[in-house]
Amino acid sequence: MTDLLDDRQERLLVRLLQAGLFAIAVYGLYRGKIGIVVNALVSLAVTFVPALLRRDTDISMDTGYVLAISIAVFVHAVGVLGPYSSIPWYDSVAHSLSAAIVAGAGYATVKAIDRNSERTNLPAELQFAFILIFVMAFGVLWEIIEFGTGLASQLFGGQAVLAQYGLSDIINDLVFNQVGAVVVAGVDAARPKDAADEATEAMDD
């Protein structure tokens, strides 16, 4: 839970964002834009992952973190409508936000395992590097997926589900992915105990 909102308000915002994602999918379907439809539906599916984890594995994420995930995927889905190509800084902001969510998820998972297993040990000096490497690897994987969807659209026709705008776009995406990762890693380095507590609480089993 954030300092500004209680759990009920955060859940309401998540539902509103989910409704917005569904509306974007309907709009894409109406306009015959398969890329918009797929991006909106995948983003919508991501917002339900925490509920599935709670149901199937008893892992319960903090509502504030679920809201952060929902905001990140909503920003991405809105970007596909036009802001990615019409607003120069939108892509950078979206990638930084998404990278921060990925970094937080990776850190929370590893920290939870580290605290609950006698076989693992993650030294404090390696945590910063782990977050950066984890986000970089995920960012590279995402760029490969974008390239693959573009190649598939050229081979089989139709609109690419994920757009890629050349080498400069790839480099820009990876740089701002690291910006998001550095923010999360910086919070961890500045207050390691609080960050660890919040990470494990966010994925409390």
C-alpha cells in the first residue's frame, strides 16, 4: 500500500486501468488494428498475473505493486495508439517505468529466495550489479521479440505487433531500461534493509 492510497483505492485504480486496457482492445478491433488489439490484451493479461499467482501458488503481491504493474502496462498500451511515434520522450519514459517494474520483480524474487533458503546467499555488493544485469538481459530479450515480430510481419504480411524503429531506437530503449534499473538499485543501495523488507513483503507467501 502506498502512503497516499489505501488498499481499496488501489484496487479500484487497478480495475479502472484494466477497463481502460479492454477499451483500447475494443478500439483496436473496431479499427482493424491487430497490433493495438494484441498489445492491449497482453497488457490486460499481465494485470491478472498477480491474482493467478495468489490463487495457484499462494504468493500474494502488495496491492501497490500490482497498481505499479498496471500503470506500466497501461502506459505501454496507450503508447501503441500513437504516442510512441508522435511524442519523442514517451518511449523513453515507458521503458524506464517498465524497467523499474522488471527490476523490482527480479529483486523481490531473488531476495525472497535468499531470505528463505539456506542454500542461497546474495552479498550486498552484488545486488546492484544483479539488478542491472537482470534488466539488461530482459531488455535484450524484449528487443529480440520486437525484431522477430517485425520480421514475421514482413514474411507473412500484416502489421507488426511490436514496432521497432531502427538501431538508434534499440539503443535508446536499452539505455532507458538501465535508467529504471539504476533507480531501483539506488533505492536498494541507499536503504538495503527497508528495500529488502519491502521486496519480500511484496511477494509474501
